Amino acid sequence: MIWAMDPTDIEIAPLLDAQPSRLLSQVALTVTRSTAQALERLDAHRNHFAVLATLQAFGPQSQAELSRRTGVDRSDIVAAIDQLERDKTVSRAVDPTDRRQNIITLTSVGEARLEELAGALERAQAAAFAPLSQTEMADLVSMLGRLREHHRRPVGDDAGTS
Amino acid sequence: MIWAMDPTDIEIAPLLDAQPSRLLSQVALTVTRSTAQALERLDAHRNHFAVLATLQAFGPQSQAELSRRTGVDRSDIVAAIDQLERDKTVSRAVDPTDRRQNIITLTSVGEARLEELAGALERAQAAAFAPLSQTEMADLVSMLGRLREHHRRPVGDDAGTS
DNA sequence: CATATCTCAGTAGGACTGAGATTG
DNA sequence: CCAATCTCAGTCGTACTGAGATAT
């Protein structure tokens, strides 16, 4: 008996398939791609959403603070703000009390833009995670959240280094 | 009251934190990094493990088949085999019955190498996924597996387009 | 002088594409 | 002539680094 190599019929080595890290990166890649495409249709980028959402949540703040809160690198924040400023969704002004910093502020255009992007993201994610029930989604998010926390600490869990 | 910006004390915007796709890619990045480092210490690469494991599971096969089964791009398979051949862990020979193909075969050195890499990977993953119970790990793998399957199909789930 | 911020140029690695040569 | 395979050169987007300018 000969199997035509149906693209949906490709067997994966059990030893390989048993590697959660591989599964994780494969799924992350496709999910990231579909959400990125959804945002690209609106001429936006993942980092734009991250910045806008953070500004909405915590108010005007410096680029350094945006970087820390979003996890987006400081140099990529620069590029994101460049674009967002061009789009009038944020304003960038030197902080008069500390002239090293820029104070980034969400405009009303930015508020609307954020809602637009949030909607697009929600739809893209609903499609990407369609096979999971609500309960499963909650479990997944909980597990991933704990893993992110776990990896936040470089090596030692030094809650009490004196 | 003023909060010192303790690195472990950075709040994330709820709207941002509610995006599973972001969580997923963040965790995938750190997990991938730690496993990649574990393999790098042995002068190996994720793709090397994928190829060796697939050869062990399915026997000698062409590079095209290895590409399909591992999900690694055909051109990256070339680079991986180049290295593995240099290391004597696989052999590469033109298929006499179809001279377009190379038949890649796992050597006994390769078998040992595979065990070595599998061990390193297992340890790295145990550390990376430490916060999850065995049950949770099984759930996670099950969910990710279904998501990968879901994304395998380009757009429509056309089991019956007529 | 040490530190923090913003910015830019550039690096490193990963996924992928396009095309040429060869063979079926 | 069309299709599959192997290979190489090169593209594209991502995360990140190093360093300079400025300010505290």
C-alpha cells in the first residue's frame, strides 16, 4: 500500500512531536503572522497597539516607561512613536521637568485608533484560536502568564537576597 | 505614594495583557531561546535535532521529505545536512533510482548524537516549563497540537467544497 | 563622574523566496 | 514540456546591541 503524500497526511517523528518548545514556536509563528496581517491591513503594527493600549491604561509617559511596560525594545519604541506621531495618534513633547525624556500622550484620534486596532485584533485572534473552548483559552492564558513570569527572572528566584 | 520601578513590579495594560497572541509570542521567544542555548552548548541547532529525530523515526529519506516532515524549509535543510554530514552524524548519497534526490541516512554516530541532544533538550524544557504541573503540560501540548492542526489549513476548512 | 534617556546605525538569527541546474 | 529536487543568493521582519548626544 502506497500513501500519496497528502499535505495533511505528513507524520511527525514522535520524539520531535513530543517537544513542547517546538510546538510552541510553531504555533506562535502562525498566530503572530495572522494577527500581524490583520493589523497590516490597517497600516498598523503589533507595537503600535501595544503603545496605544499602554498609553490609554497609564496616561502620558516617557518612551522608556513605554518600553518597560510593553516589553518592546527602546529602539523599536522610537520607530513606533515616529509612525504614531505622523498619524496624529500620539503627541511627543519634551518633559519640561526632565528634558532627557519625551512625554508621549494619546490623542483623541489615538483613542479611536486604539479601538479600531483592538477590534481587528480580537477578530483575528478569535479565528486563530477557534479550536479552543472558552475554558481552554482561560487555562492557556493562565499557563502562559505563569511561564512569562517564570522567565522574567534571569536565573535565580532571589526573593530574599540580603 | 511613589513606586520605585522595581523590574518585577511593572504593570501591563489590561487590554494588552488580554491578548493571547502577545503572550504566546513572548513565551515562545524565551522558551525557544533557552532551548537554543542548551543545544548551542553542544554545537547543535534546533534543526539538527529535528532532522536526526525524523531520520530515526522514518529511516533514510530525501531532503524534501525531511523538509515536509520537520516543517523546516528546504533551503534550511540543506544547511543542516551540510553540518550534520561534516559531523558524520548522517550520510548523504544520491538516490540511484531517482538521481534528483539525496538519500540521507542516520549513522551510528548520529544515533548517539540524537540521544545526547534529546537529553539536553529535555533538561532545558523541564526548566523552561517548570511552573506547570504534568497535567497542565499535557493540556498545553494538546491545545497547541490542535492549534497547529487548525493553522495547517490555509484558509477554508474545505472538507466538502462542491 | 555616574546614570538615564532618546536616537541611530548596525548585527544576528530565522523564515522564506526566486531562480538555476539537474533529473524524471 | 511540465514537475520535482537540490542548491545558492538574497530578502524581509524581528529582537537586540553599541555608541553618541543630551540632560540630571
